[in-house]
Amino acid sequence: MIKELAKALPELDFLVLGDPEEALVELAQRIKSGRNAAGITGVFARPILPEQLSGFRVIEDLDRLEPPAWHLIGLERYQFFPHRYKARSAYPVVASRGCPWGRCVFCKGVSVASSTFYRSRSPEHLSAR
């Protein structure tokens, strides 16, 4: 399906499958240094080569991910939904990835969530640091 996607979207230069945090950092470092993206697990670069079609990156220990750098985002520009008018400092954080059931016939093989095992962050790593 990746080759078909690349053909349908000629403006697509890179595609990251799986957990993106480490793959994107590695990709950015390669681009900055003028090197190509060949060999980065989970990153497909144009042209899509057959040897690229086996990668899918999974971060098993989500607690090693740093929390978002909220101070760099400029949150004052964003409005909360009207029903959340009292919440002034609540921000979305993904606490888990994967599928805890892994047996739903209707989404097996379709969803990224169903293609990896269930992993979650510990409560200590969910708050802003």
C-alpha cells in the first residue's frame, strides 16, 4: 500500500510508520547533514525502494519519552472548547499506544493501534515536568 500511496501523492517525500519520535529526530539529523534517509527503521523516503518496505518502529518503554515542550507552542493562541471554559491549563497527552484487546476483526490490520502491542506511560510521567 505504501507504493500506491507514493504514486497517488507525488508531493509526499517521507512517510513514518509506527512511533514517530525517534524516527523523526534521526530523519531531521540526516537531512540537516545532507545525508539520505536510507536505513532508518520506520521511515520511507522517495523513491520507495523494496528494502524499505519492512520497517515499523515501536517504542516499548513510553516513559523514556520526554513530555511535550508546551512552552514552545504558544498555547495562548488556542481556545478551549466552550464546555471547557473553566479549564485553563489542560493539554492533551497520549498516555498509551497500541491495542489492549488485539482481537477486533473489524480493525485488525487496518489501524496502527491494532498493529502493535499495548503500552502505557506510568502516571508519574504524565504530568508536566
